[in-house]
Amino acid sequence: MPGSDVTATHCPYCALQCGMELGPGPAVSPRTDIPANALRPAGGALCQKGWTAGELLVNGARLTSPLLHGEPVTWEVALDHVAARLAALRAEYGPDAVAVFGGGGLTNEKAYQLGKFARVALGTSQIDYNGRFCMSSAAAASIRAFGLDRGMPFPITDLDAADVVLLAGANVAETMPPFVRHLDGPRLIVIDPRRTQTARLAWLHLQPTPGTDLALALGLLHVAVADELVDEVYVAARTTGFEDVRTSLASWWPERVERITGVPVHQMRQAVRALAAARNAYVLTGRGAEQHAKGTDTVTAFINLALALGLPGRAGSGYGCLTGQGNGQGGREHGQKADQLPGYRKIDDPAAREHVAGVWGIPAADIPGPGRSAYELLDALGTPDGPRALLLFGSNPVVSAPGSEHVAARLGALDLLVTCDFVMSETAALADVVFPVTQWAEETGTLTNLEGRVLLRRRALEPPAGVRSDLEVIAALAGRLGHRFTTMFATEPAEVFDELRRASAGGPADYSGITYERIVAETGVFWPCPGPGHPGTPRPFLDSFATPDGRARFVPVQHRPPAEETDADYPVHLSTGRVLAHYQSGAQTRRIAPLVRAAPEPYVELHPDLAEQLGIAAGDMVRVSSRRGQSKAVARISDAIRRDTVFMPFHWEGANRLTNPALDPVSRMPEFKVCAVRVERDS
């Protein structure tokens, strides 16, 4: 290990990015200097995944040799094969015949370099990433309301002094347990169709029918207006558009909302009155509210509620979105998203194109325009007008994409599928070429956590022989495609970060004043940080919002049903989510023995009344079918779920065979959180 026996670094999993120390063994312990997981009175915290993260580094399932059609080959053979195939496909079908798919777990350096590689070395517009499945609706809603998307635009420690926190569609007790330490003090209001571990901690649990969160948010705002709880002084001074929203609420009286959502009127009033009476209050949204074909409007409705109560842009109160993936925030800021360039610039903005082209040393006209969003990209693979090759970094769509059987078929239709991974994921198993790459503690790089705090994850040990970094893979392919200058595609993270700083300068997500040295000295720096002397911006909206007039925008929205409603053939709602022991598609955690013991298999959670109606007992094998496929799992009987709903965790292949790829028209987020299914005992 470089420098000492213990390396101060960060967890490889969620967007909390808990600080940890990695010692010989490798042994993991929590750091006490990172606010996300170091709290009063003393000491740090990690979740079960964090405590076992060292096992990822010694797991026997590790890939250590490139694979060509399943057979080990040298790096030169694998790289030459991929480069030759890419060149041939581009020559025959054009640059958009090659696509790139990234991940929200990639470091900022890798996300930046991947976007540059796609647009400069490949010349393709076809690049997106799995963060489209995570954060896109909240990002779109925040941009249209505030002019800027920075998940939580305040430090996580601000929550410690809150009086009331409303969590809409977030189960932090299982997805990021150390977060719960920041919720010890506030009255907690949880909106979730299930009585999750987080809901069990709540002062008030609102349990809506899946797919009706938007109606509930409209009902809450109607109560605020009707009961004269709106902060009229704040609304007049700091916002625009409220009168249009006030008018749009006329039909969303609480009794109607109760009929749609199942949430009693008295609970709606309790929630709104508690938020309005609090000195310090927060509204936070998670995937449960966002992963819908109307997710952008749902988040907008919750932002409208927060604005009406005068919360955003005020010290001690606000609205925030709980980013999920480890670098879900930074991953969408620096160019691996279909419509963006580094610094959170829009790719169709002429000034943005000129700036980034200047950093890259190419004409602005050479930067391709916007490409397909994540699901649309996957859906187009191998079609006559779609990409013929896909390079995939840090993602496992065979498990994680909606309608996953269809996605697997599209991957199978490609002329060339290349993956970079450190384990043989379900997607890597389908690939023509697999490159074995470094993982978290074997490489240095920055990540931006859910607060917008840029952190440094440091290399703690050497990777196994035969393994290279993603940056080295990108540079080697770029060189074989004609970009042989090492300065064009650097392989050292610090060099890439310095270029990222220049490319982001002047953009909404300005990192130009952030250095590795500052991150270490200050235990993270908040963006925007537009110069070396700038202190960073923990709370960006205190003086004004990032809109042309400095005011936040109310946006009228209306509820609409889920894209797929229940009927006689598919009479039950399905919702999906996470469990404590596993993370994302499970490619990492399903290889860690203590985590497998804690959660060994997928399951279907049913209410006792539904189970009795269907003749299902706990432990029975259950078949769940949707219009897209079917999946089998063991039954769990629990009164924590609604009678009209079943729940499946998505960490195993199966749940996403069922989910609906219907897309939000603004964010292009698929509707993961609700679809219609049939549930049967599997005989």
C-alpha cells in the first residue's frame, strides 16, 4: 500500500460515499472525518456492505485476463481485435454504428474520459449511462425549478438540526443506513407503498397505491393552499409562476386524492401542517417517486410543495434528491450522458461546444449532437438504424434494465459487444470481448457524493497481474483508432482530472478550483468551485437560484395513471427496490459470502390477504408474470405491503424481466416502480 499500512479512502457503493480506512488484510474501518458517516458523539459508521467491502478485493471470482469469445487472450490480441472491428463497422455504417454505455459508479475521471472518447475517438453521438435509470427525473425537475441539478444542495449535516423531514420514495435505512444517523432528531414523514425499515422509524407513514405519488403531492399542496399555510412572503420574493400552480390545484381536493391514492385525508393534513409549522424542514425525494413515466412531474410537484412552504434556498431548510449510485451525481456532470458535455453543459449549446472543443483541441463542429437516451439506446442495438457495436463500462443491463429479456436479445443482435468489468457479470457473459479492469481500492479517482461534495477515493493496493484500468483501456483503443498522443487520452487520473477542471470551467458544475490536494485538506470540496481561491459552494441557492432572474420556478403539473394499469389478466401492482445486503444489479455483492448469507435469494413479498386469496404460503415458489416476461421467486408473507401490491428486489436477474420500459417524456426515465402483474403459486 502506498505510503503507509492504512489508506484513507471511500466506500465502493452508494452515493453517501462513506469515509473508510483500508488496512492490511484488507481490513476496513470507518473514518471519523467525513461528515456523511462520522457523527455525534464520536465515531464513524458503515453499513453491512461497507464493512465487507474488503472482500471484493480478494474474491476468487475476479477476472484477470482479457477474454475473446470466452477464451483467455493477451491484451494486445483483445485490443487489436476490438479496434479492428470498430474501425470496420464505422467505415461501413458510419460513426453512430458504435455506441458507448457508461455507469454511475465510474469515477469523474472515467466518466469524463468516456464521453471524450465517444465523441472524439469514435465520433459517435450514441453514448449514455445507467444513471438515466437512477437520477434523470429528479435532475430534470431540479433544472426546470432551480436552474441547476445538484442532488442535495446543502451539506448532509444540515439535516441534523431539522424539525421535520419528508422522505418521498426513499428507504434509506436499507439503501444507505448511515444516513439514518442524520434523521435521529427530526419528525420523519415517509411516503412509501411498503412499511419499509425507514417507514418503521417514521412519525407518520403515508402508504399510497403504487403510481399515485404525483396525485398525493398535488393533494398535499392543495391542503397547504386551502389551509393558508403557504409562505406568501417567500413566494412573492423568491419565486415565479405560483398563481398558475394555485389555479391548477382546483380539482385536487384531499377527498379526491384519498380515493386515488388510498392515503387518508387526516394524514395529508398532518404531514402538511407539520412541515409548515417547522422552523427547519426538508422535502427529499428518492427512486420511489422518480422511477415513473411521470417521474419528472412527480418530483416537480414535491418541489412545488417545498417552494410553497418557503423551504428551498433557506439555511436550515430545503428540497433535495437522494442520489443512489456511488457517483450518480458526478457521473451525470461530465459528458457520459447523451445530451451533455463536461461541466453539466448542454451539448446543443454553441458556447458550450466551443469551450469544450477548445480544451479537446478539435473544431466544435466535430463534436456530435445529442444521442439516444439509455433505454432507447439499448432498444436500438442491432436494429437496421441502430448501433452495431457496444462498448460497456461499469454497468450490467441484463439485470438492471427494464424489460431485461428484450435488452438481452438486443445485446445478442450486435456484431460486437465489449465489456469492461472485474467480475463475470450476466452482461459480461454475453460479450465477445471482456476486459478485466481495476476496482475501487486499486485506482485513484474522484467521486461526487449526494451532497455535491467532491471526494477522493485513493489507491490502496496494486491490482492483480493482468488487470488494467478503464483509463488505460480507453487510451489503448483510442491509440489504435488513430489518437496516439498520450496527452489526448491520458491514463493517470490526476492528469485527466486537471483536464476535466479546464473543461468544466464556467459551466454549471464548475470544478476548476478543485484539486486533489484541496479535497484531501478539506475532506471534500463542494461544486461549483470556479477558482483556486474559491471556498466551494455548500449551499448554492441561499442568495439566488440558478435561473436567469434568480427566482425558482413553480411549474404546473397534473397527475396521470401509470403507463400500465391493472386489469383482469394482470390484477396486481408490482414494485421493485433494494434490500440491505445488496447493491444495484448484485454483480459485486452476490459474490460476498456474508452478504449472500444475509440475503441469499430473490423473493416476492405479498400481503397475507393476497396470499390467502391465491393459496400461497410462506416459502412457496411463486411465479410472477407481466406482459414482458415472468420470474419465479420464494414467497414472503408480510403485512408491510399493500393488499394490491407485491414487491421484488432487483439485485437478481428476474425482477426486471417484468418491469415496464415506458419512458418519462422529459427525463427518459423508465417506469421501474410500477407495472401490472399476475401472481400464481408455481406448481
